Amino acid sequence: MKKNYKALFLLLLFILSGIYSLASTVLILNSYNPGLSWSDRELEGINSILEDEESINIYVEYLDSKRFGDDNSLNIFKEYFERKFGGFTFDVVIALDNNAFDFVLSNYESLFLGIPIVYTGINYYQEYDLSKLDFVSGIVEIHDIKETLELALDLHPTTKNVYVVVDNQTKTGELFKQEVENDITPQFKGINFIFLTDSLDQIKQELDTPLKNSIALLLAFSKDIYGNFYDYTQVEEYMGEFEKLPIYTTSSVYMGNNVVGGKITSAYDQGRKAGEIAIDLLSGVDIKELPRIYFPDNKYVFNFPALERFGISIKSLPVNSTIQNKPPSFYENYPIIFWIIMILVPFSIIFIYILREDNLKLYSLLNELNEAKEEAQSYNEELTAANEQLTSYNEELMSQNEEIESSYQEIEQLNNKIIHLLEIISEVGDEKVKVKDFFQKFLNTLIIEIPEADYGSASIIEGDSWRFLATLGHDINGLKSLDLKKSYAFIVEESKVLDSVLSLDEERMPKDVLNLMYKFTKPIKFTLLKTIKIDENRDLNISLDIKKGSDENFSEESVKFFDSLLNVAKMFFVNRLRTQEIKNAYTTFASKLSILAESHDENSKKHIYRVSELSAFFAEKLDLPKEQVEKIRDFSSLHDVGKLFVPAEILNKPGKLNEKEWEEVRKHPLYADNLLDDPYFETARKIALYHHEHYDGSGYPFRLRGEQIPIEAQIVGLVDVYDALRSKRSYKKAFSHREAIEVLLHGDNRTKPEHFNPKLLEILKRYEKDIEEMYKNYEE
């Protein structure tokens, strides 16, 4: 019986292997590395065509030629390819971009003989004599630089300078630069072309303060003169810093919000075309029957935010242009309100029209009666009575008509109020909205909806202090400069209208403070005021003012509306306080977690705070945003949290670790990656996962190099080494500050200056006295 089962199993395995062997095999050879947005989009385009075909087995290989494109690396890849796919036959090979296509052509006879080759994304296809290659077909990559530049100059007719952002270190960049220099610039006489080819620092130096009447043309920047490699996304985000300069491009991978646009070549569309050609070949079409070259259909694409920023009308763009990131219409934002208006307005118009027709009929009847009066005086009294009755009826109908028109106006006003209220309520839970901005908008809404009011203010009473958050009409900067106490504030728990409110403050404020209050506020006739209790320690004062000399008074309806709308202000403040409490809880948890991690080995609590403060010091000197500096301060202490999962006997072992123990220690960044998987801890995760990576690529766990390492991890990595050198361990004595600086700047048997970002070493060298002082303070 067992023999029968075994025979059946082998038969089934044979059938399945036979079915699998019938499937077509496609090799996609990528010039670059995974994560590079251009080739990733090409691959997505190919997969969108091939993924629906169940009978296709797809293999993807990466040359990684932007980082390892020398002859030695290509020979190593060839040897790897021969070993991996020796004796293996592909039905179609798809080569993405020039380097992969070059590799296939160079090794066609030895590796790919007889296999149809499909290429995509090939720049400057004229370098290849494709007409002689009867085994290839594909779509070339054409960048419409001239058309894009002509359009940009039409949209900016005063342009005198064009900054061309293109590297001179990659084959693509060199070819782009040659095309612009040899073919483009001679056609645009009177325009000064400035090439930015060296580094991101050079780009920033030039574009931070560009020449007057300038635009930028972003073509390709993948590698700088120092050998640093940049992804398209990094460059696109970096160029987004220069919002005052119109930026145009020819490539879809640079089409972020801050780029105006251009005649764009699409990696995704080219990938789809390559996939379609591959499907034809797998269906039995002979590649010799296909065209050697397909040309892309580049289209004009623009970003709506950038068009608005530079005042470019959509009507001035080419016909059939694509507009990205256009904001939603009123209907998309408020569909319910839109349909209410669409239903009410026609209904009201029809109703008014019917009444108007009735009135016209009555007027006609009156005319007939008057004519009858002239013809028959004998019936004068009877007709007069009838006329009076009809006139009364007409007046009643007219009155009803006026009421309906008034009701329609009230509905319109109510709709506007609803829209304003929805805008305010939508910002209650938005953490990005600043307190001062919310209350500025809140006061604007109050002034619009309460027409009697001319000015307004919002202030907060916390503990014994009182300060202003926002004002309308009054001098907010002056009011914020005052040192105000809680006892100065006028507090009313119910909405109340006060006459000359500042005169009521004379008993509570010192004279000098009162004089400044008069100076920074407009003259007031009446004030509508209410104090809202937020919690035991906070009260919110909201007031609206009628200017002195006005004939207006606050109506009872306005007071009720004011009172009801203040609940929105309370909701915003309470929500903001709860959000801050949650953030504080996260920060406290992070602090305790870091203490727990450090207590796991022989490091002290002082080590945690030294690393936090020194890391924040370096971040400030790099001019990082304030919010990022604070995140580095809060989360740098978690850099070794992964050591919680490393046995303490290994961490605190005297003497050298063996290879197995050292391998366990090197896993602690990966342990931290699993522990810090909450979005709030993203900064902490980057620090913990990458702080042992070295700038020269010799670190662990991923051997990243240069700007591939997050800047937070670069900072903490240097500070951690400095603190470790200064600290006594079971296997070493503590170094002096001078000894530690020498090791970091000049190296020893374990540490090299190449391990660190040169900018950080420059800060270390320049501010070493401040660093030494900070270290001493935390020692004491």
C-alpha cells in the first residue's frame, strides 16, 4: 500500500513539473537598485500588463549600476548570472534603461543568444544602431527638453537666467548636459544658462538666493562629485525647499507639488509598453516583424499648487494638459449643502414665479373693473366695494410674497452660517492647526455672523497668569507683551454685554498696566463677554466689541448665537490639552523605557541624559527644524533599547567577546526595530536601527553609507561613541575629553573618522569646548 502512495506522489510531482515547464519565463534586468523611483515605476508598468497572465514566471535581477557600475562589478554580476541561470532558457528578456541594455548587448552571444530582447527607458537611442539588431524591440526614453524650456519661457517672459540641475557623474547626466550645451543653448540666445552639477550644497547655495528673473530646469541628479548617490525622490524633495523659484522638469519622477511641470516622459507608461511587446512575443509574434523602436507619447503635466503660487493661468497652458493635485470643488467638500441649495433655490424661484403670475392676473382684473366702472356709473358703489375687496386681497398676496422672499434670504444666510461653522468644526481635531490660528479664524467667523461686532479677542487664564491668544482690530503683539495676572481679568460665567469694559478694569489693574491696555486696544462702546471654564486651572475669555461712536447694539439673537458657538472653542481647547497629555505620556514612557534599557548593562542614567542633550546640541548646530531637534532630544535615549533582549552577562562581560557573543550584540538594532513599531516612535526607531551604521558603509546591520543613513542616527552614532570613550567600562578605562576628540578626529584601532559625517566632525572640532562643558555638567 505504501509503495502505491509513493508511486502516486511521484506521478503527481511529474505532472505538476510538466505543467510548470509549460509556463513562459521572462527575465527583467534592472539597471539600478530596488527603491529607485524611476525603475520601480517602470517595473510597476510592466507588472500591470504581465500580472494578469498566470502562465508567466517572472525573474527580476538588479545591476545596481548607479552605485556599482564599474567594469569589475559588471564582471562579478556576469559571473553571478552565469552560476545562477546556467542551463536556464528565458522566453523573453526585458532590459530596463541603458546600463542593463548595454550588459545584454555585450553578453548576448554568451548569455542570451537566440532570446528576443525588449528594452525600455533607453536614453539617446541614436548611440545604438538598432536597425542592425533584429533580435530587439522596445520603447526609447525621449526627454522633450526644448519644448519644456520653450513653454517655461512663454509662461515667464522676463526670464534671463536658467539654472540647469544635472549631474556630471552618471552616463545619463553627462548625455543630458551635452545635449543642453550643444543643441539647446544655441537656440536660446540672450538666455544665461547656469549648470549646477557638483553637489546638493552647490544647488542650495545658488538657489537659496537666485539671480533675478530666473527659472530652474531639473533634468537628472543621481550622483555628486563626492560619490554620494541620491534617489530621485530625495532630489525631488530637496528641490521642494526652493519655493520662490519656478522649477520645470521633463521626468515624471520629479513631479512633486513644488515643481511647476513640463512635457513629461513617464516611466510607468514606458513599462506598460514593454509589457505589451513581451505579451506579443510570448503569443508567438516573431520579434523581426516588430518595429525596432517605439517612441513615447510625452504629455504636458502640471502641478496646481505651483501654478497658483506663480500666478500661472490654466488657460495659458497647452491644450489637453494634465493638472495634478487640484483641490476638490465645493460640491466634493460639501455635497449635502450643495444639494440642499440646488433643491431649495429652484423650488423658491418657482413658488415666487407662481405668486407673481397671480399678482399679474389680479392687476389685470382690476383694470377690467375700472373700465366697467366708467361704463356703468349706476353700479359704482357695488363695484367700488368689490374693488376694495380685491385690492385688500392683492395686498395680502403681496405681503405673502415679501415674506417668502424674506424667508429665502434667511435660508441663504443660514446656509452661509452652516458653511462657516463646518469650517471651524473641521479644525477642532486637527493637531496641525496652531492655537493662535484657530482662534484667529474663530474670531473671524464670529465677526461675520454677528454683524454688530467690530473687534474681538480670545485670551486664556492659566493659574495666576492671563495672556491673549488672538485679536481682531486690537494690537495682539502689544497685548502679548503685557505681564497680566488673573486678578486683572474680568470673569463672567454667562454671556453678558458690558458698557465700556476697560473702565471696569480700573479697580483691578495698576495704572501703568491699564494705560498700556488703553494703548493696545481700540476705543470700545459695548463688549459681549463670556468666560468658559476649561478645567480647574484654566479659563477661556472670548469677547466681541462694538466700536465707540457706533449706533449698533448686540441683539438678543446675536447673544444666543455667541453663547452657543463658544462650545466649539471649548471643544478645541479641551481636545488640544488631551492631545498634549497623550504626547507627554508617550515621552514619559520613552524616558522610562530608555532608563530600563540602560540599566540592563553597566551604563548609567547619566549616559542617557548626556546622549540626549549632546545629540540635541549637534542637531541645533546643523540647523535642523526645531520640532526635529526636540524629537532627537526626546528619543535619542532609546538608541540602545534593543539591548533589553541581549543577555546582561554578554553586555557586562569583562574582556573580549567571542564571535557568537559579538553576533548577538550586533542584533540589538533589529530587536529595537520590532519594539518601536508605533508611528509615534518613528524617530526613535530610525535612531535605534541605524546608529551603528558608518558613513563609509562599514557599519551594521545593513552597511548603509552616506545620506542613506538618517541624519538622526548619524548624530546619535557619533555622540554615543564619544560618550562611550569618556565612560569607564569593565573592559576599558575612561578616556579624557582630549583623548576622545583625538580618536574621533584621527582614529585608533577601532574607530576611524571615515565612520562619521564630515559635517558632524566639523561641529565636534569647532565646539569641542562647549561639548566638554556639557559633559562635565552631567557628570556633576
